[in-house]
Amino acid sequence: MATWLITGISRGLGLELAKAVLAAGDTVIGTVRGAPPAIPETEGSAAAGRLHVLKADLANEGAAAEVVHRAFALAGRIDVIVNNAGYGLLGAVETSTDDQLRRLFDVDVFAPIRIVRTALPYLRTQGGGHIVTITSIAGRAPSVGSALYAAAKYALEGFSAALALEVAPLGIKMTAVAPGAFRTDFLSDHSVQWSGDADAAYADTIGHSNAVFAGNHGRQAGDPVRAAQVMLAAVRAESPPRQLLLGSDALRRAREKLSATIAEMDVWAAQTRNTDFPGS
Ligand SMILES: NC(=O)c1ccc[n+]([C@@H]2O[C@H](COP(=O)([O-])OP(=O)(O)OC[C@H]3O[C@@H](n4cnc5c(N)ncnc54)[C@H](OP(=O)(O)O)[C@@H]3O)[C@@H](O)[C@H]2O)c1
């Protein structure tokens, strides 16, 4: 049976994944900032020592590395590491602050990278493992009003894609999971952050997108319980995906983005090639 380290199991996707992993008979070391989550006893998981909760606020610089060291000290071996904890910063770029940006990147980008960096020597020593990073469809096909959040999630997508090549020969698998809109607390006041009020010139763009985001809370098509099952299946697959989309909206947006990218690339292909030295 496998041991998983999952960040952010207090709520949302992380909580549902922790429940699914426990129900499948695996062990979970999960991180929370506050009170431990109310996870129903799954076939004696707590009694059998299959659920461990560690405190970590990933906005703090040392927290990511510390939690990894504590988790390996606890379990000895960790098979799957899931970078799940994160939040959105939505709204206009113009009215965002340095503090907002720094915190977003601390939690959504630097913490996952630090977790992976700290875990890699352990994974190498034990002969392999699987790193799953929850990005977002905003990190592959961003929509208006998500520029800052998209910047963070694109960073993670790039990190995961390139690291996959670096660590594959070491037996370490990488999967970047990009969910569409899922019915978690993500868009609740408890989670999402907004940049400052946008100028009236943005009424049709940011004004509209902010209203749509806020109105979508609790109405998202994505079911976190089903997402957890798909993530579990992906990790257990013989050939796990390096990129996995969750949700029909994510699939549609990714397809549209890829088609538009290829179409534009083709229109400019001759100019693109014209930049090579002649004869090279
Ligand atoms: N739901 C969606 O539509 C959606 C779409 C695309 C991507 N995602 C991504 O999916 C992941 C999970 O989000 P969710 O939808 O499950 O949202 P959620 O319900 O708001 O849960 C967010 C989780 O992240 C934790 N977290 C936030 N800031 C943290 C910090 N500074 N230190 C430690 N933990 C922190 C939260 O812990 P606390 O309870 O302590 O706040 C909570 O466990 C995120 O990376 C998010 O960007 C979600």
C-alpha cells in the first residue's frame, strides 16, 4: 500500500483526495493550517495509523521544506507527493499590489517547488516516486481576469513539464493536473483574493469576469469527489499522464487554446523561420 503526502487537506480537492486515498487503503500524510479536517473513519484508517496530519502554513518560507522532512521522518518512504494547497488571486493586474503578488507566488509557486526540491533526494534514495502538482486550466488556457493566477499556474506547468524530463531516468514520475471549475471553496470569500477595484475602462472585461467568477461560487460543474477518483486512477495507472485535465470545461478550453495556437503559429510560420541564419 502506498503512502501519500498531500498539502491542503482541510477542504476542497485536497480533502476529497485524502478521503479517496484512505478509502483505497493507502496512507495519507496531509497538511493543514488550522484544525484537522473531519475525515470520516475509513475502515479504521486513524486507528490503523493511516492518517497523519501535519501543520504547515505554506506562505511561510521554511514551512515547505520542514513539512517534507517531517513527513519522511514519520513514514520512512513516501510514494506520492501531491502539491494541492493553493488559492486564486483574480481581477485587474493594474490594481494588484506587491504584497498580493508575493503571497500568491509564495503559496502557489515557491512552496510547491520547495516541496519538490526537498523531496527529490528522498525519492532518489528510495528509487522513485510520483509527484502530482495541481495547476489549473488558467495555467494552460487562461480566461480574462485571471492574469496573476495564470502567471502562477503557468509557472507550475512549466516546472512540472521540464522536471519530468530531468527526473524520469531516476524513476520519478510527474503529473500536472489542471482542473476546470470545481465546486470547492475556491471562489468563496474564505479562499479567493481579489485585486483592487478596476477602472471603469475595464467594465466589459474585468468587471464582467469578476461578476462571473463570484456568481459561479457553488455552481461549478466540477465534482471534487469525482476529481479525486480520477486523480487516484491516474496515479495508479501503468503509464500515468504527464498532463491531466479535469472537467469538461477544462477539456473544451484546452482544445480551443491549442487549436488557436496552432492556427496562429501556421499563419506566422514563414516569418518565424526567417529568423534563422541563412543555410543553418
Ligand atoms: N476549485 C477549482 O475550481 C480549481 C480550479 C483550478 C485549480 N484549482 C486548484 O486546486 C487546488 C485546491 O483548491 P480547492 O479548489 O480545493 O480550493 P479550496 O477549497 O479553497 O481549498 C484550498 C486548500 O488550500 C489550502 N491553503 C490555502 N492557502 C494555504 C497556505 N498558505 N498554506 C497551506 N495551505 C493553504 C487551504 O487550507 P485552509 O483551509 O487552511 O485555507 C485548503 O486546504 C489549488 O491549488 C487551486 O488553485 C482549483
